[in-house]
Amino acid sequence: MIILGIILLVVGFVTGVSILWTIGIVLVVIGVGLWILGSLGHAVAGRRHYW
């Protein structure tokens, strides 16, 4: 999810499409949040680890 967000950020920045930029930021933030929760040992969506 983090990688997809970064790709959308780059594509949105290069093409000037602001909706891709916004979706990319949201995906990166959600991905980082899930990664932190997973690394702390909290179950995320029924999984002990989130990759």
C-alpha cells in the first residue's frame, strides 16, 4: 500500500493530476499506520503481521 501510494504521488506530481496526488497521500498515511500497528504486535484486520 505504501509503494502504491508513492507511485501515485510521483505520477500525480509529474502529470499535474491533483486527485492522484491526494489518493497517494492517503494511501501512504494508511499504509504507514498499518505498518506501525503491525510492528507493535497489534492484530490488524485479523492478522498479527501486516506486510
